[in-house]
Amino acid sequence: MLTLSNDLCDTMVATCIRALPDEGCGLLLGKSQGPDAVVTEIVASENMAHSAKVYEIDSRVLLRAFRRADDEALDVLGVFHSHTHSPAYPSPTDVNQAPDPSWHYVLVSLKEVPTVVRSYKIVNGDVLEEEVGEASHTVGGDNE
């Protein structure tokens, strides 16, 4: 399960909206607790791909986030990005580019209102949806 406060969820969605017409993206910082995680901060990044179909985290943002996580005893928990015209489900490109099987991959679909926020684990090409707790937005899964 990924725990994300309403305020942090709003920050993540706002980051994605500001990036339009490109996909918005960024990193999730917080604490891992086994397979679960609690997000304590959203780290926005410019989409270096400048695209509405793919995203690329700025390498400087990535480096600063990892250094800060080390300095503050936090974890880089994963990444978020938006889909501007499609559902909040990982595309084949998202699956192929997933760098770390321990990460949480959060997708924000801006296709419809209300915004849909869903989280996944991507392990060896397999996409597994996970529960998102404490979000004020429509969240995927059977626990709604």
C-alpha cells in the first residue's frame, strides 16, 4: 500500500496540470515499511522529454533527491507522472522504462474530471496495482 496525504496528492496533481500539454512528472520521497510506503514529499521535475506521450525526470532533480534522501534518512519511493489523454494505467513504454522493482509508480490521469490517481508496482514486466490510502481523488482498485 502507498500512503499519500490529500495535500501531497493535490500537489502531485497540480504539478501534472502545470506541465500541460506535456506529461508532468516527479519523484516520491518518504519512508518504506516493507512493501508499503508513506510519502512525505513530492519532488516535481521538468519533463525533459517535453512530450505528451513520455516523460523523463531531470537528472539533476534525481541526483538531488537521492542525496537529500541519504542526508535525511528518507527513501526515494518511486516516481509519478501524468497521462494527458489516457487512463491511469502504465503504458508499454512505462513498463519498459521502469527502473526499480521496489519503486511505486503513480499515474495521474488528466483525461477526465475528477482526476484519477493510481499506483502500481512493476516487476519484471508485470504490472500490479496497489492500494493508495488517504487520497482525496478517485483512486483505482476494489477498495473504493
